[in-house]
Amino acid sequence: MPAGWVRGGDSGAVDLNWLESFDDPQLTALVDEAVTNNYLLEQERARLYQAEQTVIIVRANRFPELDVSLDGSRRGFTDTSGQRATAESFGADVGARWEVDLWGRLSKQQQAAQLALGAQQARFESVQRDLAAATTGAYFGVMEAKQLLAVARRRLDNVIESHDIVASGYRQGLNDALDLYLARNQVERQQANYAQQEQTLTETIADLQLSLARYPDGRMEIPGVLPVMTDPIPSGLPSELLTRRTDVQEAWLNLLAADADLAAAHKARFPSLTLVGSAGVTSVAFSELLDSDLSVWSIAGGVTQPLFNAGRLEAFEEQAVAQVRQAEQQYLDLVFRAFAEVENAISRSVSLRERYESFLDAETNSGAALELALEQYQRGLVPYTTVLESQRQAFDAETTVVQLRNLLLQNRISLYLALGGEFATEY
């Protein structure tokens, strides 16, 4: 890998606590709520607990198994004198079975389970970070929708004002009917655009509420102005990325777990040694059962060597080999995708900043052009189509500025996430 990021990036240590950099208490509270209540994250918590229990199950195979059994019987019979009689018998047995881990097969199975648990823990942290990033992105998405709704409101007010000017001139015989129809058409179009933007705002709020596990009624108090953040994000070195990215760590641990499973599959073809022991006692009275000594006991050991199983064990081993190769390629693919995510986010931040600065100038120029076009139209110097084109350019520039502000914030989140940034919560 290269010594530094090819597409630039600011030097310095990566700021892992990216959520704090936005300095927004409401945003931090919403992320806390999402991490606490989100249903998808609860699923990952359950999977993590399941993996913990798997480790306990697999580890138990390395220890002896002890079983206790109690039995009793009552039998009726006729004795030699012809009298009916009954006989009772009670027994207690303690059995033990232990497979000696001669070749380390059971320890490899335990190691694989522990590595799988570590991978699941890394996955949980990765999903947690993704959820925090998605909640933050949805929060800024609501801000964008509110600003765009305000832009649509101003645009509607402007075209209504233009329509009134055209209608007044038409009644005085100064304007053509075509200008009036065009002005009316603009009013209708902007009313439809405003209604659409209202629906967009409702849906973006509902998306945010879903990540918070709230009912998605589309009603929520969120600030309506997107922040503009210009401070650079230190990106560190490419070699440091692999230790910070939890998804990369998950893939690495999955690879190690697959390798441990391969070792266990190979050792399953070796002989196994099993020790079996038991001890028991019998009594004609249940009350005397526990007072008796263990009168019967046995201990035995046996070695089992697979001789013929139609290639089943060999196929298990080859299957494990294929799983290791698959996990290795998945890990390598994810590593290079992680590098690409950082490189793309770095270059995207530069291009978005350039576009944003250009459209800020375009917003100022188009606003001035719209005022001039409307003034010249009232004086009869330009046709109404010039006013329409000026309106389109002015409001398109204003809309694009709002959208680029959100894109800059979304890319900032993506870069933090690509660099393996963490976040701090207060719950």
C-alpha cells in the first residue's frame, strides 16, 4: 500500500470521535436514542449473545460429562408357600465420559468459536457505527428537506407576484395573453412543486423516526438550517486503516475462524480416545440408597480410528479448505474497498467544495439577474420568457446550494466512517 493517500487528504491523526465534531446536542441525543432502541441493532445484540453461548457449548466438549440416574422397580410374585409377595429394588448410577483431546481437535473447535465471537463483536460495532452514521445522515436530510421547502415557498411567492404583475399589465392592455398564460402555468407548477416538497419532508422525518424506533408519523422538530463545516478532516495513513475499521477486523477474524475450522476438520481424521467410567449402588429400600457404598463400578477406555466413510471426512476437510479460500478473498476484497472508500471520499470533498463555491456565486448572480429581468419586463424592454428563464436559473441555483451543503455533510460522514471513526454516546 502507498505511504500516503494518493488523492491527497490532510495529514495528522484521525479524529475518531466524529459525532462530537458536529457540536450538535440534539444530534448526539438522537444518535443515543437510535443506538439504544433501534430494532436492527437489537438483532445484532441477539446474534452476539448467541455467539457467546456457542463458545460455551463448544468449550464444554473438552470437559468430562457426568450423568446421574436413579431407577426403581416393584415386582409381584408367588413364593414357594403359595403366598403373594412383592419385592422392591432401587438403584443409583453415576456415569462419566471424556474424550481426550489427543490431537487438539476440540481445542481448535473452541478457538474457531472464540474467533467467530470476536468477529460478531466487530460486526456489532460496525453496525452500531453504520446506524450512527445513518441517523446523522437522516438528520441532515431532514434539514435539507426543510430548507428546500422554504426555497419552494419563496419560489411560489415570487411566481405569484410575477403573475399579479402580468395580470395587471394584461388588464391595462400592456401585456399579451400569452404572458398571462405562461404566468398562470408557472404558478400551478410551483404549487405542485411545493406540495411535493412537503411530502418529501414528511417522508425524510419518517425515515429518521424509523432509525429511532419511533412511530413514523412524519412530525418532528428539527432545525431548518444546514451547518457549513469547512475545517479539514485528518485522514492518517493507509496502513493505519486496517486496525480501525471494524468491518475489516470482522473479515480478518472470520478468516482466522475458518482456518481453525480447517485444522479441526483435518484432525477429525485422526484416532480418538474416549474414557468411560461408571459407579452404582442398589438397595431394597429407597431411604437406604444414599447410605450404601458404591458397590459396582467400572472404567474403560477405547480408541476409535475411522477406516471407511465413503470420503465423508476428506470432503469435510476439502470443504473447510474452500471456506478458508473464500474468507481470504472476502478479506482482501474488503481491504481494497476500504481504501477506495477513503480515496473517493477525499477527492469528493474537494470537488464538492469547488462546486459549492461556484454555485454560491451563481446564486448571487442569478438573484440579481432575476430582479433586473422583472424590472426590464415591466418597462417593456425584454419578453416575459426572459423573466421565466431568470426565475428558473435563480431558484435552481438556490436549490443546488442547499443540496450541495447536504452533500458536503453526507460526504463528511462517509469519510469519517471510511476512516474507521467512532462516536461517543451519553447513555
